[in-house]
Amino acid sequence: MAATNVMSPLDTHRGDTFASRGLSLEKKIEALEGLTGQVSNRRSRRWLNDRILMELVPRLDAEEIRGLFAPPPWGDDVPPSAFSLTNVGEWDKFRSIDMDKEASIMDSLDRSSVRQKGRVDADKTAVLNAWRRIECGTREALRRSFLPELIEGYE
């Protein structure tokens, strides 16, 4: 694997510009590719990608790491956002709905969808069932000999 000094982090206080940083990355990539030797192409690319990602992403401080491993529901309280502070009374009704009300709303939605499903015409269901009983080869023959729009209407 490459020596640690080849992929040392860039000094931001050194005054590197974006272009010079890109050139130094290219030089480091070339140096790493030269150091891989007899390693397989896949493994050398993986090592190279790991090193480049480590160099491009800044190091996390203790506060950022703690925030990653203690998200808001379990970690610290989240500071209130501007959205949550506007019209607090109206949004509280929306956020804290009674479970019984929620269950009754869900039941009414289920019942309305059952009613809509029940409205299917009996003639239409009979035609659909008859069309499903026709074999695949017969359907193809019908498609070739009749208007395609007519057959699509049955399907």
C-alpha cells in the first residue's frame, strides 16, 4: 500500500488554490498507481478511491461525530425551527392527533374504497371474465384479424 506521506491531507492555510489542489491530487493519484505494483486492478482502484475520499472529506470534530451517533430522537433536543414556531396552535392539532380519531378516519377511508370497488358494473365483470378465459393464441389471432382498438378495449 502507499506510504502515508503520499496522501497527506492538504494544508488549507498554505494558500492552495482550487487548480493547484487539483494538480496535486493528480500527482498523488499517479504516485499511488505507480506504488501498487502487482496488486490487482480492482484492489488498487479501491485503495485509490479510499485515499481520495479520505483526502477530500474534512475530518469530523467531536461534536459532529456525537451528532451522527445520537440523532435527535435519542440524542440532544433539536432547536426549534422557524417552521415549527409559526402558527403553533394550528400545527399542534395536526401533529398530536387522537389515536381514536385517526382509527375512525382510516376506517372511513377503507369503507369508501370498498364502496368504489363495489360499483363495478356486473356486465363489465362478465365481459372481463370471459376475455380472461380466451387462450393466448386465440387472442393473437383476434388481434391480427380485427381492429387493434377493439381488442384493446377488451383488454
